[in-house]
Amino acid sequence: MARVLVVGGTGLLGQYVCEEARRRGHEVAATYRGTSTPSTGIAWRSLDLRRSESIAPLLRELRPEILINAAALTDVDGCEERIEEAEAINAVAPGAMAETAESLGVPFVHVSTDYVFDGRGPATEETEPRPLGAYGRTKHEGERRVLRAHPRALLLRLSAGFGWNRLSSKSNSVTWILNRLEAGQEAPLFEDQRVTPTFAKTAAEAAFDLMAQGASGIFHVACRECLSRVEMGKAVAEAFGLSGARITPIKMASLRLKAPRPPSPCLVVRKVEETLKRPMPSFRACLDDMRRTR
């Protein structure tokens, strides 16, 4: 058993990481931002990542044996409007965590995104990042700061994360579609953006399995298929038995998006599959898991 600290424990990924850590018998603490403590069986601590000077004192106080950063400002358009906040949360804070973790001799797992790429085709861990917007740029800078401060860190790039959010009403790439379709509403979805969606449960399992092998460096973790948002919508409708689903294909250019989106930032998952000696799951298998655990 190890003492695990999950930064961003109330986020979608953070919830699954906390759950997986507890399933493996670890002692779990997690951070949240705000004034109300989540009511779950975890030791919660408040932490505002916009104040990076508060990170080191908390880590030195808690002295975790594993540190996992699942926090980020993921609002792609919001990052364009709040660039200083995006830089603080996505770049400066991860660097501060990595520096302190390295000084304490603590393994560090940091989570990044497919939006570090320009989306001109499938990307491996060796593909040069070329972010198009503030979200991708700040996340890429976070990667650089983490690996510079903690060379043995484990860095996971994910894409279009999805799963059940038990702690808030915030939707994700699957639940947004599901909520609209179940309400009988139209679901307008991009036909000209293709992604490799990541089930938060898959990412949490991979993080602990990779740590158990002593892995470090960058790994892409996602479903095996590269799907358009329309294809994702059709798969959600089929998996949840929603006949007559109103899925409307649209172009990204048809919306007034503040930030450019990479058209095809598909993550190649060969490295993580070879390391863990198992295939990444299909999108449909992950949807079936969600349906069973609803």
C-alpha cells in the first residue's frame, strides 16, 4: 500500500484515479478547488493551482509516495480568453509539482492532451508537438516543465476523455451526446474532426500499471479507433439503445469557435500496448462498461 495524492480529484479523470487507487488498496488523498469538501471516503485538501506557491508546502506536509496530477483547465475556448489562468494551471503548476516531487524522491504522473498536436494525422510519442491554440500551447509547456524538472516522470497524453462524472454535472465527450439524445434533442457533432477518445477508467488503470513496471516518459493512452465526432455519436446511440437518435453532422467552421481545433489529432497507442502487453480497448467496449456501471 502507498500514500497516493491525486491533484484534481474532483475532475472526471481524478475521480477514476482515486477509485482505482482505492481499489488497489492505496491510501488516497486528493485536492479540490473551492470551499465545499466532496463527501466521499477520501482525505480531501483544498488547493488552488493558480497559486503555485501553495503547491510545495502541501506536498511537503502530506509527503505522498505517489503524486498524480489529473488537474487542468480544459475549456479550449476559455483558455483563449483566460490565457494567464491557463498558463498558471496547465504549465506553471505542473512544473512546480514536478520540481517538488523530484526533490522528495516521489514518482510523478502528469496528464496531457492530444491538443499539443496540429492534428494533421496520427501522432506517436515521437511526433513533434505543434499546438494550434492556447490550450495546446499551455499543456505542451506543462509537459516541457515536468520532464525538465522530473526526468523520470510518467506523462500520459489522453484524448476526448469520457466516463461517468459522479461529483458534478459537468459533461464530457460522451455524456454530452448521451444527455441530448436521451432527452430527444438533436446532437450536432463535428464530421470533420477525428479523435481517439479516452475512457477515464482506462487511463487510471494504465497509470498504475505503468508505474508498477517502473515506466517513465511519454505514453499515449486512448481507445484504438480514430473516430469522427459523428461516428462517436452513432456508437453512443447504438450502445445505449437509442433508436431514432437525432445526430446532425456539422463542420467546425460552422461555429464561432474562439480556438482552432486540430482536425485529426489521433493518438497512436502502440507504445502503451507493447509496454503493458495488452491492447487498448475499443470505444464500444468502453461504452458497454459505462452502460453496465450506470
